[in-house]
Amino acid sequence: MASMALMILPAVAPAMARDYGVDASLIGYQISVVGAGLLTALLLVGKLSRKLGARV
């Protein structure tokens, strides 16, 4: 559900941009922020996983 919610925005961006009167290329900022957050999370969780191990 989270992936779908994230990736539906670029798919409908042209139609929504036309309705709101903004440039459709602005959706690139949303994708870049998500990508940076994903990269940061992967870096932090990888180190945390090595530190704590596979605790259940």
C-alpha cells in the first residue's frame, strides 16, 4: 500500500497539474525527497542491524 501511494503521484501528476495550473515537472521534487529518505534509512538501518543482530 505504501509503495502504491508513493508511485501513484507521478502517474497522475500531469492530470493534476493541469487541474491546479502548476508545472507537472514539480513531482520530481517529491520523488527526490523520497529517494533521499530511502537512502538515509538504508544507511542507518544497516548499521543498526549489525549492532543489534537478528533479535526477534
